[in-house]
Amino acid sequence: TSHGSGVDFESFPEQWREFIIDQFKRLNLTTGAFDIAWRNDDLSTQPLILEVSPNYQPNPKVDLSKMKYTYGEYKKKLLFKNSYDNKFVDIVFDLTQEQINFILNRRQTA
């Protein structure tokens, strides 16, 4: 980050999946984002939920290992098909479709 901290959007601590899903259910959220940290970065400790955002901007996955710029620089580049904007629109539409399907399925089973 701009303050020297690290952020990981890729790996997911599976042992906390149900705990996180339960938090969504308790808050009656069908979509959202949590800023989560662990004491001393120890994933065996209970997650510390720092912030809950019912609206958020997802970060598209991009392999920049062969690129000469950072993710922040990539977001500002115009690369057409592989641009941040194009991938962002794709991920927003995918997430919206998943949310719609979830809501429709929930109504059918109610």
C-alpha cells in the first residue's frame, strides 16, 4: 500500500470461510466486502473485522509478473482488451449475476 503495508486479494483462509459467511448472514448482506486482519498475522487467531462495506469496488485479478509496472500504474493504463476498466466491468457484471441468482434461488426455496 502507499503506507508500506501489504494487501493480499488472492489467498483465502479457508478455516474462516463459515465464520465470514455467518457475518454476512447476521448483517443480512448478500454482497459486500470486509477489511479483515489477524493479530500478528496469525491466521489461527479469530479474524478482526476492521470495516464492513455493503458497496465496494472489486479488484480484477491480473498477472503483472511480466509487466514493468505496479497494479496502481496498471489501473491507469489504456490497454483496451486487457485494461483495468474492461476487466472491472467484466467482474462487476459477473458478481451482479451471481447476486441475482442467489436472490432468485433464495426466493424459490422460501
